[in-house]
Amino acid sequence: MSTYNRMPDLISSASVNIEDSYEKVPHGTIYPFSPTHSRMKLFLKEVVKLSQLNEVKKVLAFLMFCTLSTFALLYWCHTTNSMALTAFSFLLIFDMLSLLTCLLSAWVQRQEPSDVYSFGYERFEVLAVFSCTMLAQLGSFFIIKESVECILFPPEVHTGRLLVGTIFGLISHLSVIYVVKNRAFNHVIDASSSSWLQEHVSDMSESLCAVVPGISKLLLPRINPFSLIGFSCALALVITHFLIDTQQYYIADPWAAIAIAIMTFGTMFPMSAYTGKILLQTTPSHILGQLDKVLREASTLDGVLEFRHEHFWTLSFGTLAGCVQVRVRRDADEQLVLAHVYNRLSNLVARLSIQIFKDDWSRASTYSSAVLGPTPFSGGTPGFSMALPTGGTPPRVASPSYDNPSFAPFSPPTYKPYPTA
């Protein structure tokens, strides 16, 4: 005898095999006695597969180079006692995180949807970009806090390696940006709004391109925000170097660090806002007009009555997902309506779920037949007629339920005759 609606016994249903326990990783249900070594073994196996690709080899090489450059720059920050150079070294730490995101993108492209992740692993890229930008902004707050302390008690800054570290950090930063192709960050740069630094530089570039039209391809419509923040940080460090070297103006170093932190925060904020909206499953604002137009066109199809509970959101970078319920006429062909609606919406929505259900007017038809039917129903009220449906059983009409006894249906009182004398 089969039983339904029973909770599975997690302990008794898990069969433990010592020979295969390090090869099989359960998905979905959490097994409390599954080994933890299998996950590390699976991770190392995926890393070995990725390392065989030429694109991943180049990313790993630049990741090693960027890591060494970051440690060298942090050591020079300690020897020079410069807070501005420390703020610039945080930009190289962000480059390391962006390279790890590039490795994640290469892994995601080779994965197939599973039972646990039915839409695939593409949202991992969005989460990685959001995490990188938020960590960069958190580092900016840390730099501002330390710089305020240095303004109150300005330390002595040694300029021996300050200019060398600036040039070395700028070369490392630009090489990571322009040599490695980062698919996730390139999409975010194109899709997100401009930062305040980009807008000001674009205004100056338009005035400059009006005088020298040949450089419009490099400066317009807007410069890469990562290269722009790199050049801006390098310029702030160069000015700090000359102020300290010539005027012994040590307080310029914490002010330059605050300026670098503010520029970093302003550059990263539009990217984190864009990826945050994707993680919240909001409908893209630039797609709303096209979706409304397509839904109006699809509602005029033969057999379609209305759309219900439609929801569309950005699944990952460049991929739109959605679900909609379609109410159709009772005599309409469900497969034909499904095909027509899918053809209209598939141009905009890549991952689309459509639920078709027919119009349910059985209650209304039952009520009308009960009022207008010619055959009297035995046991009913005189003058009330009802037509029986095709099964020989009377239709069942839902009656309201009364939970409050004060609103119970009225029943006529019973009268007893007076006793006769």
C-alpha cells in the first residue's frame, strides 16, 4: 500500500558505500553522513580541467603576475609610509578579484543546468561582480578612516620609491585590463550607468575633440572606468610626490588617499547597483516598453483571453527570464496558443515559462441552467425548475459558509397552537 505526503527519512534513506563515497556527491537533499573530502576532490578536478584551456592559462599567468605585483606594492607602501600608495595598491587587489571572476566565467560557460540549479550557473557571475565591487567600496571606507587619522597626525612620507611604485602599479593595472578579456566586467561596463568621474571626463573630452577631432575614437563616448581610475590615481600620486619632495608637504599624502578612495567608490557604485538589481530579480527598465508592446500584441491572438501573474527578470548578463499564465477560451487549441505566444515573447525572453489554462465557466453555466431549465427537480421549491447535466446527477452549487453564529441563515420560527379550554 503506497503512502503519500510523507517526509523522507533522511538517515534511513541514505545508503553509505565506502568504495563510492568519495566519488558521488549528493545533490538536492542534504545527507548528514556524506564525506567532506569529496567536495575538495571535485573542486580540484574542475580546476585541472580548466587549466588545460589556453584562455585559462593566460588568466592564471596574469593572476600570478598581479599577485606578485600586489605584494611588492604593499611592501613599498610599508617602506614609504604612504597612505596614497596603499589606496592605489587596493586597486591591484581588485584586479586580482576580477581575474578570479574571469576564471569563474570560463567555468560557468562549460556547465549545464542541473536539478538544483535549473537555470544554470550563470548567476554566479553576477554575484561575483557584485562581491568584487562591494569589497572595493568597503576598502575605500577603510582608506578614508585611516587617512583622517593621518590628517590629524601626519606621518613622514619617504618619496624614494613612491614614484617608482606608482609607475609599476599603473603598468600592472593597465596590463590586466587590456590584455585579459573579462566577459563579465566588460558587459557590466557597457550596461551600467556612467560614474561621476566618467561624466566629467566626457565633458572635457567633447571640448578637446572639438579642437582635435582625431582623438574622438579614444575619448568618446566614454573612457573605460578602470583605466580612468588608474590614470587618476597615478596623477594624484605624482602630484603628492612633487609636493612632498619640494615643499615637505606631508599632509598631501592623506588628502590624495581620500581623493583616490572617493574616485574608487564613485567608479564601483554604478556597477554594484546594476548587479544588485539583477540579484533582486527586478525587471530591466529599458525592456519594459518592449515587453508591454509584445504582451499587447500577444493578447490579440485567437483564443487568448488574458495574461496573469506575468513576471520578467534578468537572469544573468544579457539573459532575460520570465513566466506568465495565459487564460484561453474553452474551445481554443492549447498547443497552438502556446506556440504563438512563445514565438511572440521568445525574441525578448530567452528563458520563458508559459502556463496555459482554459476558461472555467462551469459554475456560471450550472447556475444559468438551474434557473432556466424546464424539468422540475423533485423535492425542490414549487415553481423552481432545474436541468440535470449529462450524468444524471444534479449540479452542485457552492454555498457560503458561516463561521459567525450571529450571521447564520434565518430560519422561520415554529408556532405551537394555543391549548383549548
